[in-house]
Amino acid sequence: MTEPTQAKPRTRRGIKIALGLSLAVNLLILGAIGGAMLNGRPDGSIRDRMDLVRTLGLGPLGRALEREDRSQIVARVGQDRAQLRAEREALLAATLAFVTAVEADPFDREATAAALAQQRDHVRGLQERGHGALMEQLERMSPAARAEFATRLRQSLERHRDDRR
């Protein structure tokens, strides 16, 4: 008599797709932040206001702001330049650790996942800092200025959506 073979439990296709999409979004965010960091000056300083806005994860939100509002956010966040530089350097180090993990042979999934988690923590910290400064700025804006900001942001997002079709 032969023993019945046990079928391997199958991972649902939807879960695999969701995990793949999650990884893609994380890599997109990390790439944007890493690219913004690498475009900075060699000494790690910030090249311009938009460089800092990108580093803080504001993306289209930062572009929709008026120049003066962006300047105030940059001034608010830039008050502690040493800490900001340290955060950017830590993110760069985490990104390089990820590269090293990816290059490893044999591939170590746990080490790579840990490096991604470390990156995510640094990105989250920078983004929380940026979002906090944005919220403070929005509170200081008049209702008309907030409405204009919202209109510019909506138009930007709709153009982006239309370009993707």
C-alpha cells in the first residue's frame, strides 16, 4: 500500500499579488527618497527647497504649495539641520545595507527584509516630519489659500491620472 501524498498548501494568488504590489510601492517610495538624497550635495547638504520637500515625502503636495508656503515649511523643518542631515545619512546607510543584502549570494531573504524594514523606518520618520510641518502650514493658511492649494493639487493629480491612461 502506498501512503497518500499530502498536497502542499497553496498560497492564494491574490495574496501574492498584494505582496508584490506592496513591495513595488515600498520600492517606489524608497527610490524617490533615495534619489532625492543622492541628488543632494556631496557633503550631504540639501541642494534646494524642492530637494528637501521630496526628502520629506511631500511629493505632489509640496509641488502644489505656493513658493512662500514651501519656504516656510523648509524653514520650519530646517531649524535642526544637524538632525535632518543625520536622518538623511541614516537612510542612505540603510539603502546601502539593502544593496549589500540584494548582492549577497546566496540570497538571504531575512537580511534583505530587515534592510527594507530599516529603510521604511527612516522614510517614515522623514515623512512624519514633513507631514507635521505641512499640517502646521495648512493651519496657518487662510481658507482661500487652502482652497487654491487643494485646486492645484487636484489638477496635478488629475493630469497625472490622465497621463497614465
